[in-house]
Amino acid sequence: MQICDLMLSREYIRKREAFFSRLPLSSAAEKKAAKRQLQAIVLPIFEKYSRLMGVRPSKICFRPSKSRWGSCNYRLGHINLSYYLLLLPYICIEQVVVHELSHLLKHGHGRDFYAVHDKFFPARKQSEKLIKDIFLKGFKAVKVSAAVIVHDGRVLATQRSYGPHAGRWEFPGGKIEWGELPAEALARELSEEMPGEIKICSEYDVVEYTYPDFHISMNCFLCNCKPETIVFKEHSDARWLGLDELDSVGWLPADTGVLEKIKPLLK
């Protein structure tokens, strides 16, 4: 799957280099960290769609390619993926995986190929538009981890104390740094912002949301805790909300995507 087929104008080259510069890959350690991070994302996606599509690659390789997000040698069953997929939202990474797996079933990019592709990934056009916006318009993809902490039928909501969304409410957590896995990022953020006895139990959901100037991919983890041990260091306020209180605070838009799904946990 080619990254872009536009003519190499000066403006295009500038935007291209600005995009790739976001991911540090200058050292062997950085490449190793990127590979680890990308593997953690794509291997479960390959497993999911290999079962659904009835096809499985014989080999998956990772490279610092700037010309293609991915490529497929259908004769050998090999699929190559670019480290720079890490600059894209999860929904786009998922689409690239489906794209390359589809080549194991249909070669080329004809009508039959896209019929297979879109059968298993109907949001292809939405994903492709998002990729172009991120690649050419400076639109950023941000990955964060969030804690859905449930205790005695209530969930913890925290109020932001800084930034353009100060005063809004969210599930606690923060940005995933380069080389970090989502659970590692969440453990670090919780220890910095609200240390206490909090146990990350399992990944619960992944939310995709597009704000006016960036796209967020949010890994949500179900957690439990001892509330009396938590010290809130950076939030303006924190509340334990029951089922009938979820709408009593002004949630950030991305976080509202989780509210309906957690209701069964609060009964």
C-alpha cells in the first residue's frame, strides 16, 4: 500500500519530511523500540483478520520504509510493514493490515480486490481520508491510555486542570510515548498523576475520535483500586460516579464513547 502518489512538489516534500520526523528512528535502540511497539499493535490485528479472512501470512517483517505503509509478496506469503504506521491511528493501521491480507486472496487493485477488502473493512474510505489528512495536512494522531477504575459500582472520573480542555472530565491516563506499550504508559501516568494502589486488570475497549485538530486513539483498561490510597496530584477534582450520575459532569467527547459500554459494570 503506497504512502502517497502525488507529484514530488517542494511543498509535498516539506510535508513529507515533517511527517516522518515525528517518529525517532535514528538509532538501533529507537528502531528496536518502534518494532516492539508496532508488533504489539499489529499482531493481534493479524490474528483477528486471519481468522475472519481464512488466510495467514507466512512471515511478517517490519522496516523503516518511507514509500509504502505495507507490501505483500503473495507468492511467498510475506507481508512487510513500515515502522511509520506508528504515526497513524489504530483504525488506519488496521486498514493497512486488511489491505495486505487481501492481497493474499486477490492480487492487484482491481474491483475484486476491493470487494474482498471492503467486505472485511467497510470503513476503508474513512480510513484513507484520515491517512491523507495526517500525512499532508499536519493533522496529528495521538495515542493515549485511559483507566476505567471501578469500585463498589462506581467509576472514577477526573477533571483536567490545564490545557485547552481544562475543566472537562475524563478517565485518568495520558499519552503513550514512543516505545511504550499501552499498559506501560498507563502505569506510568497513574504513578505520576495519582499514585496509589491501582491494579490494571485488562484492556477493555479502544476508542477512536476525531477532534478539529487531531485524532485520538484511546486504549481503555479496566482497573480496580483501594480508593483511600490514591493521592490526586494534577487533577482539579475527582468523583466516583454511579450509574445515574454519569451525565452529571462535562465529559471530553472522546471519553463519552466509553460511557455506554461501562454501564453494565455499574449495576
